[in-house]
Amino acid sequence: MNLQSQLATAAQVLVEQLRIQRVTRVFCVPGESYLPVLDALYDSGIAVTVCRNEGGASMMAEAWGKQTGRPGICFVTRGPGATNGSGGVHIAQQDSTPMILFVGQVERENRGRDAFQEVDYRAFFGGMAKWVAEVNEPDRMGEMVARAFSVAMAGRQGPVVLSLPHDVLPAASQSPDAPFTEALEITPGASEMAKLEKLLAQASRPMLILGGGRWNPSALAQLSRFAERFGIPVCTSFRRAHLFDPLHPNYAGDLGLGANPRLVARVKASDLVIAAGARLNELTSQGYTLFDIPVPQMTLVHAYPGAEEIGRVYRPHLPIHATPAAFAAALETLKPGRAPLDVGDAHQDYIDWSEKSLPQPGAVNLSEIMVWLRGHLPADAILCNGAGNYAGWIHRFFRFRRFNTQMATVCGFMGYGVPAAVAMKSLYPERKVLALNGDGDFLMNGQEFATAMQYGLPIIALVFDNATLGTIRMHQEREYPGRVSATDLRNPDFAAMARSFGGFGATIEKTEDFAPAFLAAEESGLPAILHVKFDAEGITPSTTLSAIRAKALGA
Ligand SMILES: Cc1ncc(C[n+]2csc(CCOP(=O)(O)OP(=O)(O)O)c2C)c(N)n1
């Protein structure tokens, strides 16, 4: 449809621009502030998912962006919608995810009066979004929306917020359509790659840290060939374990929360670190303890798509400004002047750390459940999770065998699992999609289980219930032993909750009940909640609450 030849509203131009950018689905909670957009979506061919809370909607859009590499789209209303919806924007910023949040705004003539639900979005989202703008001229709608796409996808990707004044949307617009926008690739310089080749020839204990966004399967295949040809152990940064096959002989483990101490020691003792696409954030750098600041003790090569990120904390010996795909292609051209180094020990350390389940107090053992799931699920199953200590068992014992099968936030946002799973099941109806949650975690956005029901999306949500906000309880026992404050939880019957929504529910109180319940959930073909009750005493895979308390009291 060419809108230039007819009388179009700014809202119609906006939706037409989304179509040109090949958007197939948007997530929203409606509001009276942007009715003309809802109307333009009505016969646009773009699917609309209506959510129960803007927090869930913005996380679904973020998850969509993380998975597809194109901006996830979310629409919310003025102040209440924008403030509720800020969660996904924070995630998109920290996780470097392309996303666009469209927000309703008061009429232009009332701006600055503290009008009904008015928020200054530039101030509110200013420190989070890559770009925040208000579309004040109906004739510039196409230009502004197209720019939102290019900014969200450029360099280090991230969120953009576009504010839509109420009176602009129904106004006639002469805005020309802008063409489809592709993310810009940045190719590394030949001299930098030559320097890298020299550094590789001199290194005897190299390590590669793989992370960040903007990867794709063929770039990852090139990177793994590079690691094989030179003999370099590869570890993944926090929550990017899906970037490298854990059973590949070069895989050295997951460098995130609760990392294998042997892996941490290996990275510390390496003489060359190549950070490929990873920004070396606080959790990956083990609380900024892995590398000396500002100049790391080993030679650091930092290849990253955002120039302003390189050198933010660590001064690399060799900075390389490049997108992951272009960097991986350039790695293919490097020639090793010797036989590959031996990576056997590094991989064996990972296998020893993750292979077998561990004992755990109580009747439910989470490591046994993870080991069962990794055997049962197909390689392309997608696991979505929020934040909480339960995730420690996923990181250590689950194996992400395929690209983009791990959907979790680098910023540790509770409540991400269910919305991310709803988005993933909408994108890939034929794939298995799980949402893994803590009990506190689940109820932050568990209302989006209703969205799964509404759209017929049979996700399987696991709720790991230890009747406490376990992560915080763990910190409490460490720092204020025995003084349990604001962390105990009294929980509902989550299986009954699933049934009340029209889904499948089951309660698991013994490890051996997990597999049959999971199979029954699959068999039901319904969205499901499996309520897994376990003992809070087993607070991490390797320690107990009493041991932490005893240590703190003895100190
Ligand atoms: C939105 C949000 N609020 C608060 C926190 C701080 N926080 C991190 S983990 C956690 C507790 C998680 O508890 P639960 O979901 O029960 O999982 P568990 O740690 O017990 O496995 C809290 C409150 C957070 N990360 N995100």
C-alpha cells in the first residue's frame, strides 16, 4: 500500500513503516492515548498480542528482539503504561537488544502542564534508551520510525523510545515512506587482524570469551573453526551459553554467576584473552576481579561492535571495532604458524563440573531435574528464565546445544521467564518452549500465563518453590546471619492456579515425580505450570543455608 497517494494519518504512516520494516507482531497493553495506532493495526496484517501488564509486554518485545536480531515492538499508553513498561527497556539496554517502545503522550498544546498521565520521557528513559524522541510533526513520522530502527540496530544494539502525542496520531501526514533498514556491519581492519595473528603466534595460554548479541549460526561456525585451528579454549559470558556447543572439544564453560572455579583460575592465568562480542560485564568479570583495571594483566584483545564500549573499563592491548559476523569472517583468514594448542584439560574441567547431578537436601533434587531435561528435550527447545538462585542449576547442569535457545537476562531481571516464553512460542509454535521460574520470580509476571492461554501457546512453566526469595536470603545469611527479614514467602497452589486459567497443573514433591508430570504436561497440549516444591536449605548447587549461616556466625 502506498500511503503517499491517499490521505493518511500519522498513525497509519507509523504502522505502514512497521510493515516496511517487516514487523510481523507487536506486543501491547492498549490505552486511549494511541487509539489511531490500534485502528491502523486492525487491518495491517501485523499480529497484535495484548498483554496483562506492560512489564510483560515490554519483556516480550525485548525477547523477540533478542531472538530475531530485529527490534521487538511494544506499544504502551502514557504515564502508567510507560512506567510499567520500563522493565523491558532496562533489559534491552543491559542485554544490548534491539527494541522500540512506542509510548502515548499528552496533546502537544498541554505538554509541560503536568497534564493527565504526562511524563517527560526524555528524562525518564534518558539513561536507559539509546534514543528518546517525541514525534511532534505528523509529516516526519516515517523518518522518525525508520531512524528508531537504525539506531536500535546500530553498533551495540539497544532500546529506543518514541513518544506519540495524542493529537499527532490522527493528524493528516504527508510523510514519505522510508525504505527497509538493515543493521550495519563493521569490518575489522586488515592491520588489526595481522596484529592478532602475531599475538596468537606468541601466546601459550590463550582463552576466548564469547558473548554479546548480533551473532548468527554461520558466524559462530566460523568462530568455532578458528578455535579448533589454533587450539583455543572458548568460554561463554554470563547468560550467553547458547553461543557455543558445550560438547564441542574446545568448550571450557560458562563464565557467569557460580562459575567453575577452575575456569576462573584458567582465565586469570591466561596470557591472551580474546573477548569476541562480549562487553566483559560485572558478572562475566566475576565482580571486576578477573582482569586488572584499567590495564589487564594479560594481553587483551577486545572485538566489539560499539566503539564507545571498547575501553570502558579495560584498556585492551588490541582494540578491534567490528560486528561479530564480520570479526568471525576475518578470523577465518588467520593462519596458525603451528599445531593447535591442547584444549583437552579445559574441556574436561567443564565436563567434570557439569556432568553428574549432585546430592541436595530434601526430596527434590534440581540437578537431577536439569540432567533429565537435558536428556529429554530436543536440541532446539528454548529455555526462558528470570532471576533467582534456581538459575544456578540451569547454568551448571543444563546444556544449550543450539544458538539462541537460552533466553535469560544479563541484567538478572525477575519475572522474565513467562513473558519471554510467550514471545518465543508465538515466534516458533512448533518448538518446545519452557519458562523456568523461582516462586518469587514467577509471580512478578505470572499473569502473562493468561496471555499464553488466550493465544493457545502451550508453554511449560516450571515454578521452583522454596518458599523464600532465596537469593536475597542467601545474602542475608552471609551478612546478617539468622536475621531473616522480608524474604519468607507464603505461596499459592500454583498447579491450581494453572487449572483456574484453563491450563494444565501438577505439583511435584519428589524428584521421581518430575518426569511423569512433565510428560503429562506435554501430552495435555495446554499451557502448563509444574509446581516444584523443594527445600530452601539447598540454596545453591554447592552449599546450604545452614553452612552459610554457620560460617558467618563463626567469622
Ligand atoms: C525485578 C527484580 N526485583 C528484585 C530483584 C532482586 N532479586 C534478585 S533474586 C531475588 C529473589 C528470587 O527469589 P525466587 O524467585 O524465589 O528464586 P530463588 O532465589 O529462591 O531461587 C530478588 C528479590 C531482581 N533481580 N529483579
